[in-house]
Amino acid sequence: MKEKNLKYFLSPWVKNLPKKNIKNLVLDSRKLTSQDMFIAVQGEKKDGNDFISDAISKKITAVLSETKKKNNMG
């Protein structure tokens, strides 16, 4: 995917977004690299929200979750 600004993905729902670029949208937290956005969704066997802390530790750009969950992104 061509690198896109975070506003490209989220501006319809979120205001005052930081100027951050996203390279990839990733569902599997094990495959994350910097400049990725982790998409945390409930799967059949596992809940992606359970892996948000792991995703953040990989210095990703953003997390998009279908449910609100406390995390350390600040």
C-alpha cells in the first residue's frame, strides 16, 4: 500500500488527528512493523483487542479498535 496519512483513514470519525503516516493496515499483531496501523477486531478464536499492548510495544503508528479499551498510548 502507498503510504497514507492517518487523516486519510480516520478523519470522518476523529477530529484533530496528528500528522502521522501509515504504511500498512495489519490485523495480525505478530506481523506489525513501525508505521503500521493495527486493526484490533474480535475474531472467531481470538480478540485482537487482547493484543493491543503487544502492538504498542512495536512502536506502531496507530491502533484502530472496534471497542474502547484502556491502553498506554496516552
